[in-house]
Amino acid sequence: MDILSSLMDGFATALTPMNLLYALIGVLLGTAVGVLPGIGPAMTVALLLPVAMVLEPTSAFIMFAGIYYGGMYGGSTTSILLNTPGESSSVITAIEGNRMAKAGKAAQALATAAIGSFVAGTIGTALLVVFTPIVVEFAVSLGSPSYFAIMVLALLAVTAVLGASRLRGFASLGLGLAIGLVGIDSVSGQRRLTFGQPLLADGLDIVVIAVAIFAVGEALWVAAHLRRTPLQIIPVGRPWMGKQDWKRSWKPWLRGTAFGFPFGALPAGGAEIPTFLSYVTEKRLSKHPEEFGKGAIEGVAGPEAANNAAAAGTLTPMLALGLPTNATAAVMLAAFTQFGIQPGPLLFENEGPLVWALIASLFIGNTLLLLVNLPLAPVWAKLLRLPRPYLYAGILFFATLGAYSVNLQAFDLVILLVVGALGFMMRRFGLPVLPLILGLILGPRIEKQLRQTLQLSAGDVSGLWSEPIAVVVYIIVALVLAWPLLFKAWRRMRPRTAVAVGGGTVAAGPAAGGPTAERPTAERTTAVSPGQAAAADGKTTDANTADATPANHGQEKS
Amino acid sequence: MTSLSTRLKGRSELGVAALLGAVGALVLFDAARLVVPYSQSDPVGPKALPIIVGSLLLVCAVMLAVNVLRGGHGEAEAGEDIDLSHPADWRTILPLAGAFIANILLIDWAGWVISGTVLFWGSVWALGSRHYVRDGLIALALALLTFYGFYLGLGIALPAGLLEGIL
């Protein structure tokens, strides 16, 4: 397979005027929803699914790619200008970038975030081009047992590693799997969980569920706790950087990229850990460590690059194995299915032109983001002033429209409200949303692989570990699940660190005694410390500072 | 008795455990109802996954209940527009849900233009805007724009309802 010529063909497809237009629409839309609170790229892709069905699949995915990268970019603008991060991966940006903005350096903070995102996104996409075909080559040799194991790993890893509470993660996963069960079983033709309702026989539409959980749940949740005092938005001109800023930024960009990509490509790496690792590294390596917590440009450049490189990394398992590890990738995977495209290692073989056009459009989208958004930054800042009643009413309006237009039946709107109420409850009681969406999307595919595996082994359970890769994956699964026990043993051996660690985790005290312990991992606990440091250093310890601590337990904005 | 009631106070999260338990029981009950003859081509059958999922939910329900009674609690989600210092504002949510339900009831009979206008206008009102006329005009414009946009741009005919023939 000649990668370079395929990629060039991809560029040829993506650079046609129509597809460029879709890329531009995607980038602008993605940035807008990234900037606006309450909506994010996953929800936008979900809402656009019914609309996108009339497009060519290639054009639709080019637009989705723009939304994916644009959303990441918009999120950093919000956290720099507002100091309240919309997603957990922007927490660090919010700390350092907002300090910069308050010190009158908003333009430089936005510029280093934008250019760093471009650098990291471009390198990340190049790494994607190099690594994905290698993973595919390896993946086509795998059989059902290995796939089953890998999918189990992805589900368990996302549930157990990301988020504050493993128990609540598993509860969310269970709910998602249960929703995925509804409908006629494709093998036996039996109706499951339909309660005699013919409307439920086809299963619950993924678009409706995703829009309900992300949009309706979020709108209701925000409505319940709407901030009545207007937020302080720091005014900004056109982003620019001086010579000194460039000098201090380029190394953190590259280091951040090196942290971000591998974590993004792992089943449960996420973007939270690499942004934090990047921040700590930059603080240690900086010649100006005293500026950290008061607005050091390295502390924006590194984490922002890590964030975007992780976004590119996430697409590797998505395209090579059909495994999504964040919400946007999950909804994009659902989009493949809606277009009748089978995700998985055969994707490159069967849909080569589409995949390469998608990858080429990632490069194009990244460049467009830089070209369009540097001059547009003041416009995005204005968008933040949109009156909240209009914003959230608009979210409900378009959520209803999107969900209704799938099947044109009012019954879907009832589902939308019921599942939206579920989304509200999950936000209220700290159940992460991502495991539910992954369970919903991967559940049916896991069941299929399980049945194929045991069909091949004629019902013999040992068929599950008949491939060496499957065995390796199960060992990793066991390690992921046993991690809290290992951590506890480690803590017992070093009682002094235990005090420091225990102090940071709110819920660890009463719960740590039983098997239901909250997950007091090193990442999470330490992730709080820059926020605390910022609060201690800052002279203006206003109420907003408290918001900068990562309180949204590993959920990205949807 | 008093110790029980003090322990239950502020433990609304037990409702989540109850919901998980109910869903788990429902999934298991539904799985038990399935009759599957053994088949060589499908040794797993349609029952296996529901049983696993139902059991997972039941286990989570019990563990969550224990966790909550021992003092554990889930962190409410934060965000840009969220102020967790005041309790949930039901005077906003209930009218908002009302506008949503009104849309469900109206959409097939009165059509999208009317029901969508009601939905947007009602939601904006519930969220605290008091510019009745301006909001009404924005709502109507949005509903009309999406109606024609979907019809002309996407070929999706949203219901015209009462206004059939006028639109």
C-alpha cells in the first residue's frame, strides 16, 4: 500500500471547492460550539447526522473532521478568556492562560494556543498517517477472539481509568449497554426490552440517545444551576506573539505533542493526563518557574499542544480498529454505521478514498483553523456574550429538531425527554457520560464478536483465549481492574505519601475502606495541585478560581 | 429509627441506586422471558449479554447504595455557566420541561412552525428572558427558517399541521 500516493489522492478529493467549503463550515461551526458553553463537538456531530445523510459520505466526514478539531480550538479560547474550563483537558489552559489574560497578555495566550494547536495537530495527523496503516496491517490478522478482547479492554479502560469514581463509571456503562440491547436481536430475531412496542423493535436511534444525553441533559442541568451573575470576559484584540514568546513556545509545543499523541492513541489515555504531564514538565524545565501560576506562556503552549495531539491520536484506534475512545469519535463511528460503512480494520481497504480524504481534510482543517481563527478571535470573544436564555433555548430547539427529523415521529421526542432526564440525573450525581455512549455504541458489536467467537469454537469457552493477542489483552484488562488494589498496597507500604495523597481526594476518606472505594489515583489527586497553587499564588483569589479545579471528573465537553 | 432517618437525609443519591437496580431487574426479567432453543450456529444466544448487563447493573446498584450510606457522593458536574452554590432551581426546569412537552403534543397536530415557536418562546421565558415580543419574533423566525431550510435544502418535510396550505 503506497501511503503517500493514497494521501495525495485524498488531498485531491478534499481540495475540490465543494469539499473545501464543507471543511470551512466544519471548522467555523466547530470553533463556535467549542467557544459556546453547553455545546461541544460530539453533540454537534450528533445533531448534524440527520442533515449530513443527504451529503456524500466524504463531504460529511470532511465537515465532521473540521468540527472535531475546531471544537478543540474553541475550547481553549473559552478557558483563556473566561477562566472556567468547559472540558477537563482545558483545565490547565484555564489556570495559566487566564492568568496571562488577566495580566494583559490575552493576545499572546490565544496566539500560542492557536499556533501550538496547529503545530501539534499537524504533527499528530502526520503520526496518524504513519501509524494507522501499521496498526491496520496488524489488525487484519486478528480474529473475533482478539477483537472481543480489545473491545472489552476499551470499554473497561474508559470506564475504570477516566473519571473520578470507577463505581459510577460502571453504573453508566451498564445503563449504556442496557439501552443498546433494546430492539430485535439480529441473530435470533427475538425482541429484547421492547415491551411489545413496535416502535422499539428497531432499537433506539443512536442520534436520539446521543442528542438526549448531550444536549437535552446538559441544557436541563445548566438551567437548574444557571449562573445569574454575568461572567467576566476579558476583551481581546487580534492574537499575536513577540519574538520572545516564540522563543519560549516552540519547545513546549513539541514536547506537548510528544506527550499527547501516544496517550490519545491508547484506549483510555484521554487528553487530561498528557496536558497535566506537559504542564509539570514545562514548569520543571522553564527558566522562569516563578511565573508559573501567574501566567507563564510555556504553561499554555505545552498543554494546548498536548490536548490537540491527543485528539489526533484518538483517531488512530478509531480508523484502524473501529474503536472510539472519546465522545466525538464515538459519534463519528455511529455516523459510519449510518452511512452503511463498516468500521474496523477493513475500512482502509473498502473505503480507502474516503478515509484518505478524511485524513487529508484533517491537515486542511488544521491550516484553515489557523488562518481563519487568528483574525476572528475578537468575534469569538463576542460570541461568549450571547444571552444565556437564547443559547440554551436554542440548544433545546435544535436538539428537538435534530431528533425529530431522523424518523419524523413524536415518539422519538418522548424518548428524548426521558433520556434527557437521565442525562440530567447523571450530571447531578456524578455519573460520567462517556461510558454510557461507548456502551451504547460498542455493546452490540461486542455481542456480535462474542457470538462469532463461540460459534467458531463450537460453544467451547476456551475459544475466547484461543489467540495470543487476546491473552495479552486479558492480562492488561486484569491489570486495569486490579489497579486500585495495587495502589492501595503501594500506599500502605509508604504511609507518608498516603497522607498527602489522601488529603487531595474529597471522597476517598469514608469510601476507601471497602471495595467501593473512589479511585484515588495519582493523576487525579495531583491534577488538583496546580489549581490550588494558582489559588494560593494569585492575589485576586476571586470565586472564579475555585472553578478552575477539575471538578468535572474526566468528562470532556460533549 | 431516628438514626435511619438522619442517615437517609441528604442521600437523594440512593435514588440513583434504586434506578440502577430497577433497570437491572427489568433487563434480567426480560432476558428470562426469552425462549431460546439451543442452536449449533449460535451457542451464546440472545440471553447471555442481557444477563451480564442486568447483573452488572444490580451489582452497581448495591455497591452504590453501600457507598452512599457510608458517606460517598458523586461530584456534580461543573461548567462555564453553572453555579453550584445554589440548589437546583425547579422553577426554571419545570416550565422548561413544560415547553418541551407542549412541543411533543403539538408537533403532529399543529405542525413544526407553531410547536417550534412555542418551544423556543417557552424555553426562553423559562430561562428568564422577559422581552416577550422580541422573543416571540425570534422564535417564529427560527421555526420558519428551519421549516423551509429543511424542506428546500434537505428534502425533509417537517409537518405543516394547521398551517397546511399556507406554508
